[in-house]
Amino acid sequence: MQALTRTYRPDVLPKIYDRFGPVANCLTLSSFFYGGAVRDSLAGVPLVGDLDVCVADTGAEVSALLRRIYEGTANEWHMTERAQANNPYNHNPAISRVIECTNNSGLGMHIVKGQANAFDKTPRSAPARALLIPKTVDIVCCGVAIDCWGFVYELIPGAIRDCHERLIRVIKVHATPATPARVEKLRLRGYKIPDDYVALIKGVSL
């Protein structure tokens, strides 16, 4: 599996469990939690928002994950597939499908399926293909993922440090029209913009 850094963090999955319940125990070997929940757990701030899950690009991998969620949560999560026309991930070549889920408490989860041969034809393992998704996030501190064993992966250089220091650094090539609003939400929650990245963020039209 190709990853820049892998660090064992046994404290992160329990924090995800505390907010989202037993689904925190339902990852397969080829799926990962990534983005906000992992970022905030590393930053030591309360988890808010939805839970993002990335999974490899085959139907078998998605089915295995859905089956584990169904069996592991007593069918607590209700799933619908977002219409392609309304899919905010349409711009992302690493993503082919998004399944939206809500549970009986009103919490949300996005199951994000990879796109086969998204960037090249090089054969990859299923876990490595799933990890292509968090490599395309628009803010560095969101480029982190965790597997079912509690290992945290840093998919963008400096992502773990940015989580610990609560820094906002935009990745210009991955920025979308939604990026300025995401930056502002993080700022309101105590994350800060380093002086040397102000110009880069302004380039996204805040």
C-alpha cells in the first residue's frame, strides 16, 4: 500500500465511535474513514458534520462494506444514492459514486466509491485505490485517513502536522467553488490560516 506516513493512533476510532456509534467498527480491509472526522480527532476538537468513507472501485468492495454496515449497526443507517446531476464530487476524477446515509439519530455519512483507472493504468491493491480519494481533497489537513486497525495515513505531505496545529492550507489544484465556505467553517472552529498561505487561499476567491 502506498502512503506517505502511517501512524498507529488507537485514540481516533473511539472518538468516531463516540459520535457515530457502531459504524466506527464496520470498516473493511479496503475502506477507510477520511477527511473531517479523522482531521478533528487528530486536532482534538469536537467532531461535527458527516462521516466520510472511501472504498475501492469495484462493486464487490462496496457490497462488502455495505454488508458490514448493515450487519454491524442493526440496519440503523438508511442509504440512498445521490443523483449524478446533484453530486458535488462530479469534478473529482477519483470518484465514481456517492452513497448518502443517515441514521436514526439524524447523523450523516457519505460512502465514496473510487473510479477505476482514475489516474493511470498501474495495477494497485484495493486499499491503495481507495486511498486515491483522500489524495484529492482541497485542504491539506483533510488529507488523512484511518483503517480498521487504527492506523492513520497521511496522504498529503504535512496533513498530520496541520491537524495537530489546526492549520488551513488550501490545495489550489483541488479547490472547488465550495472551498471558501469550507475554509470559513474551519476558521470559525478555531483553525487558522498561516500567513504564507493567505495569498493562495485568496486565489480561490474567498
